Amino acid sequence: MSENNYVRWLGTVTLDDLPLVGGKNASLGELAGVLPAVIKVPEGFAITAVAYRDLLESNQLWPRMDEILENTDWSDLNAGARMSAQLREMVATAKLPPGLDAEIRQAYQKLCQDHGRNVAVAVRSSATAEDLPGASFAGQHETYLNIHGAQNLIDSVRQCFASLFTQRAISYRINKGFDHKDVALSVGIQRMIRADKASSGVIFTLDTESGNRDVVMITGLWGLGEAIVQGIADPDEFLVHKPTLKLGHEYVLRRRIGSKKAKLIYAAAKADEPTVWRNVRRSDQLKPCLTDPEIIELARQSVVIETHYSERHRRPTPMDIEWAKDGPDGALYILQARPETIHASADVGLLTQYKMTGDGKVIVEGQAVGDRIGSGPVRLVMDSDELETVRSGDILVATATTPDWEPAMKRASAIITEHGGRTCHAAIVARELGIPVIVGAANARQLLIPGQEVTVDCSQGMTGRVLDGIIPFSVDTVDIGKLERPETDLMVNIADPGAAFRVAALPVAGVGLARCEFIIANEIKAHPIALLSPERIRSQRIRKQIDILTSGYASGADYFVSRLAEGIATIAAAFYPRPVIVRTSDFKSNEYASLLGGHDFEEPENNPMIGFRGASRYIHPAYQAAFALECEALKRVRDDMGLANVVVMIPFCRRIDEAKQVLAVMAENGLERGRNGLEIYIMCEIPSNVISINAFAALFDGFSIGSNDLTQLVLGVDRDSEILAGDFDEEDPAVLAMIEQAIAGAHRNGVKCGICGQAPSDRPGFADWLVARKIDSISLSPDSVLGVMQRLAAKQKPDKKAKPPTGIKRPSKTSA
């Protein structure tokens, strides 16, 4: 052992040793030494940054290297590639400082004694400047997996030292303002976990798109986790809700099963490459790579890690964590843990909203990353040799990206990849760069034409769209902390669970309308009776489609309940503990018929708008079993998942007797009003609801005015009729009188009354009129919340107060 003591075992270092062993190793040492009872960290040791600095000094490398770094135009990709290769060669071939070779061999021998002869190890770079706010250095330096033998280990250590001077790492330091001399490199060596025989992945203790800190997001796939970072395979994704987990509700909030078509595994010890790619069997592609108990256990460990780091740093510290499951022993291990840097450095008081102001033909879709919009000409890049063709403002389209691509990615206005998930390399870099990215856009290189002008829209939730042409959009930034709130509660209408965490950042009192039918149409896709009785479906093709949808579930009923519950729960968790009013399904018969298998269970109606819909369905023998599935999903969300902020709302309930029957059916299915604090609202959208409001108020906890249906039924105008569109007017005196009666009647009975129709979002004067009538809440479309809020708050100021209007002036058709 040399007197320099270049090797430190992980259990002996902490976060205080970051200058000595780099961010990655310091973090692993912290976990191994402080949380060993909760967290399993693979055994290993670190080669200190002193070894790296001594290597440069003992070989007198720095003067020449400094000259190259200063005199090279690093924006020139060709020149940068040549000079970075020269720098790496200088470091990789330099003589090791005295004693380092012996220390590495001795430490490796100790691992072999504990874990078997010629034990396989992972060799990872750990820079002294990484994992700082705004600079993760993720993927900048090399990692070598499945390394056997002391000499191969030493060769890998040399390559890690040299990776400090890859073209991407040099460019990254320049862009982040780091002096090259100030960044040194440590190397971590750990026993390999046999994830090639199980699974691995990445965890964020927040939602990566919105920054919402109430969830743990776990991604994973079969084999080694490098496949996620490289974007080669589309991973599974799981969400767990921290507040309800803390209360003892061990439930997966939402899951997305990725295709996982390829996996990275260890090669034989004497193979040319330490890892090889293998195709994943079709049956395994459809299976989640973790069981629910394993997902919950990883979520618990992640929360423990986040709590420890937050206490250590004395501030909330969301984490970016790598995990692996060992095939032989089945245990879960933490391979890395570092502070998340994108949302940690963001100004949480500022809310930026991107909004499409035009539309176009959708060419291809995938997973959205970045919550932004970008446009420009398509630039197809097949491999790294074509990166120099990427010009400023291009839309970079590729199979996947790697860290070597980052100089070109910085010039793009958006990125589209055919493979990868929301934690792949392209997604991570895009968040740092602040540009939209669509990953997993199948066949994008075939569907997009070089030079074609397109718009990349990631503002709509989890699904990103590539639109043909340059489509106009707006960008608004508001300081939420400086917003004045109106006296009337403003809520938001939401249909897409994928947009929930983004929309939840709005300063609203909760969700005034969450539509079950949107979840059914987009996430379930099949008619509920078709799922309950697939044998009654006449088309063999449709039966096959339903079989594919429900594979992996115990039954069609289990599929419906699980998917609906996850969709509702995602919205409820995003706004927790604010109330979320969930309206049970309100499809019309023609809309039900359009679902898979629907034509076998729906009778044609002359006027579905006032036909077999809403409450009448729930109590009818032909549909009651399907409504029971909705009740089961809602009960699961409230009772099992702990999201008791869900309020259930019944649509299109015509009569008092009908209302009583619906409430009885709900109680039979576990949704009894008042139990576990359950509130049940009713849509006030039929004249009978207003006329009999005293009787309805005795049965329900609140009313929500549906101005669209109420208008059509008061005026006798089919809202879907184009020829009568000019007669459909929510501000007609008769409609206004009906709404005013509804508000007054609810308040007379001590019951809440809000409105969730579209009119307040589109018509500023209508919102003002509602406020004057003391409505309890107004639920708006997400894009109109801030505008309506600012206008109503301004009207409340003493110098701007006016007498409450007795009527309402028709506003222009412009948006609020």
C-alpha cells in the first residue's frame, strides 16, 4: 500500500468527501455508511481525485493539455473531435503515479475474497463538479460494466480518467462555466449486480415534466439500465404518491408498460465486449419488470433517500436514483443517488404556459418531454457522422441520442427520437436545454421528410405531437406568487390524466370537472359490457383486439377498473389534497357504440343527446353491471389508494326518484354518501334540476351547473346542430334566469353551487355575472385560468368596484 492512500472504501466516505471522490462516489458512500439498514448499496471502493491529479502532475501533462484546450475552437465539431481524441490519448497512456497500480489490485483482491474469484465489477467515473445545482454532468463521463480481472480494471480506470476530455464533456464544462482545471475525476468500482438476469432502471422523486414533488417516478426494463439512458428500449413507468404512501396506502398510482424490445446483458468473461444486446421475448415485453411490492419498496427507499438528503442539505432535495434488481438473490440495490438538477434550479414561483394558437395535421406521436413547443425544418440524423449538418433551429430526428451528440442537440429547437422513455439521454438533455422532445415516436424517420417544416407540440400532456407546418403558438410567463386571488374559488376542468401534474401547478382551488368518459375512451378504449361479456361480441377481430388490451389483467372487469382507477387517481394525486370532482361517465349511446365492441350493446337512438345517458343508464338492468365497475374504480381510488379528496358527481339526472335509485346503487357498490367523508354532487343541467332544486338539495352535497346542456334544454336547441348554432346562447335571458335560480336555490338549502360549463372560460362578462350572483366556484379550461383570475381580482379592488350588474352585456367572441 502506498503512502498516498489513493483508494477509499465506499463505506468510509460521505458527502463531505465530494472534492476527494466526486459526487457519485460521495453519494454512494453516504448511503452505504448512513442508511445500511434501509438501502442496499453494492460493495466497492473509490479511486480518489488525488490519483487523477497526481497522474497529470507526475507526467507533466497539464501545460500541453491547457494549450490545446485554450487554442481549439470547440464549436468546430471536426476540430473538437481531433483534439479531444489527442487529449484522451495523453491521459490514457500516461504512467500511473507510484503505488496506484498496487492499491487498485489489493482492493480488487479484497472484493474477490468476499464475492468470488475474478468477480465482475462496474467501473464508473465520478467528477468532483457533478451533481451540483444546474449541472448534473449526467452521461458526460464513461462507465464500464462487467469488467473481470485486475488488469482489465486498471485499463478501465485509465479510460475513465481520460473520459474527462471527451468532446461532449469539454463542451459541457464550457457551456456550464466550469474551468477545466477545477474539475477532477474519481473512479468508483463496485461489485456488479446481476440485473442482466432481472431488471434495473431510474427513479426520480418528483414528476420529471411538471416538477411536482408529491410523486416518485420509477422507470425500468429487463437487463442493465444503460438501455434506458441510451434510449434503445422503451421502459416501463410507474408512479407512487408520497403523501398517501406515508399514510399507509401501498398502491401504484399509475403504470405504463413499455415495449422493452431489447435488453443489455453481460457477455461471457472472455468475450470481446463486456455486454451484449439481446431481444426480449414477446411475453416478457408485455409483463411489468417489477412487481407491485417491489415498486412500493423502491418508492419507500427513494423517499428515505430524499428525506436524508433534504435534512443533510437543509432544503428540499428531490433525487435522481439508479436501481437494479439482482437475479440470483432477488434483492433491490441502489447504484447511484444524486440531487435532481433541472427542477431544483428552476424558479418555482414562475409558471410558463405554452399554448397552440393554431392547428395542423398530426404526422407522428410519442411521449412528450419538456412541456414546450418548438418548430423548424426536419433534420434526419442517422449516425454521429451527420451531426455537423444540424443547424440552429433544426428539428433533430434520430433513432436515439448519446452523450456525444450534445453539441449538436444544443443547436436544435426540438428533438424527436424513435426509441426511449422519459428518462433516456435525449429527455435528460432536453430538460437541461429547455427544448421540447418527443421520445418513442415510432417510424418518425420514415414519416418525416428532410427539410419539411414541422411543429413539435409537447404542451398537451404525456402525448407529444408532430404537426405538419409552422403552427403559431403563444408563451406566457406569470409569477404565481404575485397573483391576486379573487374571492370566488376558481377551479379547473381536466380530462387527460397525462396533463394533470402540469395543470395542477395552476393556482386553483381544485378540479371542478374531471371526465370519466375521456379516460374510458383514451385509456380503456372498449365498451364496459364488451369487457364483461366478450363472448357476446360478434366480430372475431374485435374480440382479438380486446384480448390484446386485457392481456396481463385477471379479466376484462379487472382491466376496466384498474385503468379507470389509475386515470382518476393520477388527477386526484396531482391536485391532492385539493378537491377533485369526478363526473361519472356521460357518454351518449352513439359515443358508447364507437368504443370497441360497442355496436353489440347499444341500440340506435334518434336523439342520443336527450336519450339513454347519465343517471338513467346507471340504474337500467342493461347497464347497471357496467356502472358497478365505475363505482369499484372510484372506491379503490378513495379507500384503497387513500385519495379521499375525490368528490363523485352524477350527470344528467332527470328525476328525484331516479336520483334516489342511483344513490342506492352507489351505496350497494361501496360508495355510500358520507362514508369516509364521501361527498356526492349532481350536475345541474336539466330544467327539472332547477325547478326541483329543494328536493335535489336534500339528496346531494353540491351542484355543478352544466351550462351547455342547460342552455340546449332551456332553449330547445340541439347544441350539436350546425344550422342552429347561432341560436345557442348561454347568455339568453331565459338561461341566465335559470342559472340565477339554481345558485339561489342551492344557497337557500345550504348546499354548494359551482359551474363547470365552457362559457366562463370563453366569455369574460359571463364570469363577472356569475361572481355577482355569489356562485361558490367557477371551473375553467386550463388555458383561461390565469386570464380570468387576473381580471376578476382586478375588479375586486376598491377603486374598481361597481354596482353588481342586473344583466349581462354580450362580450366579443375573443378568448379570455
